[in-house]
Amino acid sequence: MRAYEFTAYGGPEVMRLSERADPIAGPTEVVVDIHAAGLNPIDILQRTGTFRFVNPGRFPLVPGNEFSGTISAIGSSVTGLAVGDAVFARTDKALLGGLAEKVAIQSELVARMPRTVDFATAAAVPLAGTTALQAITRGLAVVPEDRVLITAGTSMVGTLEIQLAAHAGAQVTTTASAHHTVELRRLGADEVLDYHQHPDHEIPGTYTKIFDLVPGADLRALLDRTQPGGRLLSVAATPTPGSMRHDYAMPAWRALTLETVLFLVTARVRRHAKRRDVHYQRLSMRPDAEDLRTLADLIDSGRLHVPIDSRFTFDDAAAAFARVESRHAKGKVIVDVHRPEADTSDQQQV
């Protein structure tokens, strides 16, 4: 099979297209022929080595955090899935492997994809969708009485979070450029704040729950906008102690070092949260097939719209990475690994 590989940590120059042996399903695995892969900002961080301490790369490393495709082989102990099933998944966080023509993956991470969308749209869902759903149901525990602020509403996670919070019955405010107001209101936002006019320390009002999606956000200012007894959840800030410990297998000395560093680095913001009586944490999503099934049901029922920014051919994956790295993508960037014959364009902007 063909697969992309990172040969080292670094810039675009470390990625190459190569040939590897086809994967074989272990007893609890399935092999998926990948139709489409979604790209995310985390793919860039993994390439540059941001997570090298907690998950050292074993090069050459096949990147890719999410995909959709068709099962072509199943392990002897796998139940509930069959050859020919159209599925989607968020890959194992330590192993990756989604930017390839095939992948072997634990069956417990795989779910049947929504029936009402194509492979490209399904591939856009697993990482951002699971993050948004776990934020709503677990990290923030949103209820109808909540007044929720979601920063960066036009990000992929942001657009899904707005919809999920609105479906939960909360009053939703989000931040974005003013020209995105109409589309974000259509998704369910009750109020859209122009972030040019309302930086973190000038956001009006207070909120019971805040979901931070902006790298480098002023967390102390956001804590001041959170009502006492409320919650502030971030996916962009420095991890809080315990938030990444179970994401990757690591020796005890590495885990202790990690937790000590995170305890010290986040001490100031955690102290401020305690003074404000606000529950603060950094969310680290966990791949979960049950969450994928929930998302598929929401999509098939018409309650969750999935925005696609652009699509690239497999041979042009470098350009897809560049699109993500530009930070101009509004919606998911998709790499068509096996594009349907009816679609012959090299790139499709949506």
C-alpha cells in the first residue's frame, strides 16, 4: 500500500509518500481500506514534535488522526463489524496511521459511519466531533439552564460545539469575525461577538460554562467571565495535571516528570480558578466508538451539520497540510485517499 510517512520531526520537508506492506488484522483488529482522511491542527503539532516527550516518534511514522473507509478484513475475536462495512474512526492517539491506503486498528475504536453523508464528510467528524461531544457531555456537562461561551466559533470544533450546545438547550454565545455572524446564528448561536472588538478581557457578561478553543487565550480573563460554581474547559491551553497521563503508555519516571512540569506550569491559572470557585481543566479527548455512534445518529437525524473547507487528492497531501497550517481553513480539510470515480477534480472548495 501507499502511505505518507514522517521521517523525523520538522517542517513539510520531513513528509514523504512511500510504499509499505499491507497491514494484517490482529485478533481484535480490523483492516480498513481508507477512502478519506481528515487533517487537523494536531497533525502539524505531531509533525513538528510538540508531543515528543509524552509520545516519542518511531520513524518513519505514518501520520493521520481520523479517517473513513470500508472494512476489508477482521480479526478472529471481532464482533459487531463485518467485511464491507462503511466505517469511520479516530486512530489510536499513540499509533496514528490514518494517512494511508489501509490501516489496521482496534475494532473498539471503529463505528459504522453516518448513512446520509459521503466518505469525505464522515472523515471530517471523528476527532473534532468526539472532542466537541465529550466537552458538552463530560467536561462542561451542559444543561438547558446554562449560558455557554464558545471561543473561535468558526473552527471545526467550534462549529460542532455550537450545534451540540444549542441542541442541549443552552444559550450560546461565540466569538468570531463579524462577517461570520449569519452562518453561526444559523448553526445555533444566539449571539456572535466580534473578537476584534471583544478580546478576552473585554468580553461582556458572565457565563456558567466556557469552552476555550484559542491557543494563547487569556485564561485568567476567561475565568473572570465564568460565574462562581461554573466551568472553564480548554483544548488549546497547556495541559493540566492528569489530562494527558493516560493518553500514552510511558515509564513511571516520564509520567512523574510530566505531571510535575504540568503542575508547576499551570499553577497560576489553577490558583486563580480556585479563587474564583471555577472548575478549570484542559480537555484531552479519548477515542470512543460509542461517541462516534452518537455523532452518526445526530448527523443522520439532521441535527449536526459538518462543514468541509477543502478536499485534496492523496498525491497532493502536502498542499492539504499547507492549507491546515495557513490557519485559514473554515471547516475540515480532507484528503481523498480513494476518491469516487464520479469526482474527477483535483481539489474542491466547499
